[in-house]
Amino acid sequence: MRNKNQWILMDIEEASKKGLEVCIDGKEYTYSDIMRKKRYLVKENANYMSDYIYDEQGKVVGVHYNKIK
């Protein structure tokens, strides 16, 4: 069975490759953390919301994923 949150795992990997700050439920992860632990970072049965973080020039510098309760 496919994890319903597979899209988040793909987004997280892509964002970290681009050097963006990645936080999941308030904890920041490095690219190596994500590659090592990505199967365990996102809970399969939870719903998540993504928030994009911008700098003063409007450039995306990070993405935060938070569980929706």
C-alpha cells in the first residue's frame, strides 16, 4: 500500500537538495538527516500542511510541514 503522504517525502527531498530549510513539526532537518530518516519523518496516517518561508525579496528559503490535528 502506498503512503498517502508520499508527496511530502518527495517535496522534502527536493527542497533539501535545493538548500532550503526544511522543518517537520517544528524540528529542522539537514539533507543528510532527511536522506537517512525520511521514511520515519512523516507519519503515514497524519494530515500535513506545508508553509513556504520567504525572505525580504520574496525568494523561497524554506518549507515547513506541520501535522493538522
